[in-house]
Amino acid sequence: MTDLPNISEAHFDIPTLEKLLPAERATHAPRILLLYGSLRPQSYSRLLVLEAERLLQRLGAETRVFDPHGLPMVDSVPADHPKVQELRALSAWSEGQVWCSPERHGALTGVFKTQIDWLPLEVGALRPTQGRTLAVMQVCGGSQSFNAVNALRILGRWMRMITIPNQSSVAKAYEEFDAQGRMKPSSYYDRLTDVMEELVKFTLLTRDSEQYLSSRYSERKEKLELPPKL
């Protein structure tokens, strides 16, 4: 049962607790980037993100919120566009991310998808999203739905992120915020708190092991088998 003739022993790795939990661990605040998916002046995905940001800061995280205003459609301009560079720098800075999109026509908004489309899996030697933790949320104009968060989970997997189990879907979002834009007390607010707490926990647990967690047998094998560059 242990005979594996197709395995390259030189690239095979057996996980251990020592490898997963390095002796020296980071002590700085978890770095969390928050993205939202609407340009409307009264954007409920933005309001939910700002409420999430307050919770994250109270939980000890350092946060950044990206403003998608002015971000061009993907491939319509070169990647050195200032808004593209800002987004990529923030993603590289982050150790975890929060994605929040309205549900429109049963799916994500183009505003949100454009942000992710500008984040390639690799930029030179940097990987803007791989190994980072991710929390997904959506706001609904009507009854509660999970189409957007399900699509966000697919995106997170595609971007090689560690998507936490919990999520937030706020039904009739226009009823859940007061005139000052603050979220009212409710089960939705309690769930939002749960999600942010879980994100911080997963980020603290995985950030020091990101390189090891995202190291893959097939990629290690491929890199060492490639011919040297002349």
C-alpha cells in the first residue's frame, strides 16, 4: 500500500506540526483589505464593508478599504494605471480580505468582478491573493439569497485563497442601516460580527504558514524540471 512508483520522492513532502507552526510568528496586527461592489452614492455593500471594518479594527486588525471609483474595465488600459496599481499593492499588502457584492440579476456586479479581474494569480514573483484568508458577504434588495456569496466562493477558490466557513447575506439591506449609515442591531449584525471574528482567527492561524500551505507538489516538481533560462 505504500508503494508509489509515480511519486518523485525529491519533491514529496509530509506535513508536520513543526512545519505548519513556525517557531517565530508575526506579532503585527492582521492586515485586512476590504472590497465592495457598487458605485451608488447609497451603496449598501459599501456600508456593510465599513461596518465590517469597524469590527475588524475593534478585533485588532489593520484595515484598508479600496474605492472602486475610477477603476477601468479590465484590459481597457495598461496595468500601470494608477487605480490598478493601487488595488494590486493593497492586495499584496493584505494577509486577509473581505469581499462584499450586491446581488444583481442573480450574480455579482460588474463593479466587483472588475476588481478581481485586475488581480492576476502572479505579478512577477508576487502572488497577490494566494494563501490569503477571505470572508465573503452580500447585500440583497429583497429576500435573503446566497447567489453572490456562492459566486464569491468560486472566485476565492480560483484565486487560491483560504475562504473561511462563515459568511454574511443581508436581506432587504435598505432596512438594516439608519440615516447615518450605521447598521442597526439585528441577527444580521450578529452574523457580521461572527464572520469578522472568524476571519481574524483564521488569518492569525495561517498567515505565518502561507508559503508552506500554498506549496504544491506538482509546482515544486515542475519548477525543478524546467530547463534553465539562458
